[in-house]
Amino acid sequence: MHGMSERLADWATNLSWTDIPRDVKDLARLQILDAVGVMLAARPLEPVHAAVRAMARTDAGSQARSLGFDQSLSLSGAAFVNGVMSSLLEFDDTHIESFVHPTVAPFSIALPYCQSSHLSGARLMQAVIIGSELSCRLGLVSPMRLHGVGIHPTAIMGAFGAVYALAWLEHLDCRQLVDAIGHCASMCGGLMASWEDGASTKTLHVGMAASQAVRAVALGREGISGPRLVFEGRFGWFQTHVQKAEPSAFRYVQATDELGGRWELLNVASKPYPSAFTIHPYVDAVLALKAAHAIAPADIAEIRCRIAPSSVATLCEPAAEKLRPLTSWHGRISLQHSLAEALVRGGMDKHAYSPEALADPVINALADKVAYEAHASQSADPKKAGAHVRIRLNDGSCLEHVIESVRGTRANPISQEDYIRKFRSNADGVIAPGRIDEAIDRLMRLDAIDDVAAVFDALATPTVHSE
């Protein structure tokens, strides 16, 4: 009887390009385009350059480069910087049911490996597809419980996904991959302490996940044994880290059921706003009401939101932290600030949550008018993540808007043009306009590219302007 880790490793090592359905490949291509755009948007920012300086101290080398940088680092260092860029703005895609951000960790390690090895776009895509799919699958074992015990799902499942991606690129066999995953599980932390004060550690989690894959895979390659029952065992990852749940509550079958037949990657949604994805339908709702009724912030007496009970502690409380976020990242997980900024500024792009926005008295005054109530109806289907918003105006009239499913899901899909539009917005001011068009063209036919180095080397150009 094979354990769960062995079954996942067997699938990952034996998957062929022709086994992957066309719709999965088509979406994966767009998800990589999305990830590249999000990384470019963050590239000029000081925390990214601080990460580069830190890696130059600890991970100098000649093996690899991070996206958009000429400086050579070790493979692990390049993956770390990529991960920081991909998650700094909270703009990366999300698997709705598990809360895992699946694309960025596998991509953060697969990109420098494929770029330095001059591998094809199809190889890069397949590595990301494998890592992303298995990140989602593992996230389904205990969805939403990880936040409740203070663990960031992406920091853990992203690390496993990065190992699967890199191990496939390095041609590890099934046994070596099981060992690598076993080692990875002992490296994972994912502590959510920075949710309390807005500290920067959370924005490093994807970088940590991607970079630790290098060591885990190297250990697995050398035959150093890792635990076979690393997921479902008595001292496996889920049983030891999610201790408030009964063993029977873990849905281990979700990781392997119909693997290769039912693709969770198709349930991954791109983010229209740089914030926690559960905030997005509420932003869409208030902006729809603003557009339909020409609402001005001064007209509003109250904004009342129905919130899934499981999201209240993350998005709405403690009230003092959410009403006056201490940092840009802190604001990205505040329902109150996000709705106020969206209404005052008319939208949210890569420039949202600036220090000026956090201190804006008009935004802050409107944030004080955002109320919420835990409502079971918002948890009815975790694959939808909808919203119910009611705005009461000063004249006593009330306006309501309901979003059934968050944008980007199968129930509320976005188009290829939406992905391209987001990419253009994120790349604007970072690379030259001609480079933007060239990048879109190449990324949209990535699986036909023989050497991805030509695609990504072209993005290592001087920043047009920095913030």
C-alpha cells in the first residue's frame, strides 16, 4: 500500500506533456503571464532590492538570476527574490477553496532553473503545472483550518509545490521525490505572526518556499531518506500542525482523487486587486454601487457587509488594526480600509495601499463607517467566495449589491484580454512599452519557445522609474 506522498510523486514523475489537457495548458500560460506582470510591478520597490542585497550576502553565485535583474545569484537566492517579487503586492493568483496561492512558488524556482539551463517554454510550463496542481491538492486536505491555527497556507503548500516543480525539472525518480518532500515538510514554518502588526515577514513566505525547495531536492537526489507518511502519518505534517482538528477531519483523499482527471488548477483565480482575494467581491460590489448611483464618500452613512464567519478574524478584526493599518501589507488584509480606498479613489491597482492612502483623512473617515456581520450564507460554497454589501446613505436610502462568485472563478470568469490588461498595467512604467508588447507576445506562445532565456533575459532592462 503506497502512502499519499508516494502516489503524488508517482503522478508527478510520470506525467507527460500530452497527458495535460489543452484547457489546463491554456490557463497555465495565462497564469504565468499574470505572475510575470505581478513580479514586474513589484520589481522597483525597495523591499525587493533589500531582498537582492540580502541574497548577495548569503546566496551569491553564478547559476541564476531573478526576473528583471542582471545580478547573478545562486539558484536558491534567485528563487527567493522571485518569490518576494511575486507576493509583495498581494496580487498573485489564488485557489479559492484552499486559499493557496499556487502559481508563484513553483514559478519562482522553475524560472531561474529553466532560464539558466536554456530549457524550453513547455518544460517551464509543465513544471509550474505540476507544482501548482499539487499545491492546490494538498491545500484541499484541510482547507481554511490553517489560518485558524496561525499558519499561512501558501508558505507550506507553495513549498511542496516548488519541490515538485524542481524535482521534475531535475528528473528525480519517485523515491528521490518522496525523500525531498519529506525533508521539505520539516523546513516549513509559515507563521502568521505578521498578520498582527503588518511586519514584512509574510511577504517573504513565497520566497522562502521557493528557495527551500533547492535544498530539499538536493537532499532527495543524494538518497537521504525522508518520511514516507509525511502527510497522513501519526506525526505527519497535518496531524502535528493542525492539532485542533480530529484525524477524521483531514480530507486526504482530496489530494489524490481523480488526479490527472479533475484539475484543481482550473479553479485558480487571477486577482483584479492587490489584496486578500476574499476582499475582492466586496470591492467589486461597492464600485458597482458607486458607478450605478454616483455615490460620493460624503453621501455615505454606513457600509454593511455580510462576511463568512471564518474570514472575520482575518479581514475585519481587531478593529483598531483594520481601521488604521500600520503598513501597506497590513492594509491589504483590511476590509475596512480596502473598501474606503476603493470608493474614494475609484479603483485599486498596483499603486494602492500607499503610505499616502493609509494616512488619507477622507479614506480613514470612510473606513470608520464600514460595518460587518458574520453570516453563514457567505460560507455556503467555498468555491465561490461571494459578497453581500448594503450602503446606507445620509438621506436614509439604502442600496444593495450581491456578488455570487468572486471574479476569476469558473462561475464568474475573466477573459484572456483581462489577463493582458492586468499585465500591461503592472508592467507600465517598469519596462519600455515596446518590451511590454514583446513580452506579451512571447508569453502567450510560451510552450512554442525553445529557449526561455531569450524571453526573460529581455526583461532584465533598466527600470523606467522606481517608487
